[in-house]
Amino acid sequence: MGWTVVPLGPDTWDGFADLVDRNNGIFGGCWCIGFHLDRADDVPSYREAKRERVHSDRAHAALVVDDDGAVQGWAQFGDVAELPGIKHRRAYEQEPPSVPDWRITCVFVDKRHRGRGVARLAVEGAVDLIA
């Protein structure tokens, strides 16, 4: 099967939303919004919060699309202001490195397509889009 990488945006939102819906919201319903939020932020719907960010150009990702046009994987990226949330913050802040220009915070592949290089393609696509 052939794969194409396209950026997440208003015109690709439906494909991304289909991937998330097919996979129980990704990681139990997070919609990969957690890295966008400060711990104090409270949003009623992760789906709508993500949609609003995508439609206002405040969420970025490389989507991996199959020959049938279905999104099968993705890698989320953004600058530090867009993605302030990180895992293991306490350990990170003990000896923080210099602030990066960009972060890749979430990589996901539909369970039916794992082990086929989709994650690698998504990360490579994210790096290309960052460049």
C-alpha cells in the first residue's frame, strides 16, 4: 500500500477525526489535546477543543494517508507556546536543556497498520513540515 503525508488542517480535519473515532479517541479519548493545555485548563470537549485549534491554525501534525484516502497515522508537532505540556515536567525542569524551536509530542498509528513504517513516515513528515 502506498502512503502520502499531508498536513493537518481544516481540509484534512475529517480524515483526522475519522482516525481518532476509529481508535476510541486515541489513548482513551484524549484527542491529543493534552499537550496543548496547561494543567489548569478545563475544556468540556477534547474533540471540539482540537477542532477549534486546527481550524484556527493552532494545531499542527503530519497525517499519513493510505491509497484510499483514509488517515492511518499521525505525528503532532508545534512550537513550545503551542504545545506547553510535556511528560515528566519535574524531571525535565531539574536540568532543563535549551528551549527547543519545535516539539513532536504525539505519534499514533491505527492498530491495523502498526509495524508497517507508518510512525516513521509520520515523524519524517513532521520534520519535513517543520523545515
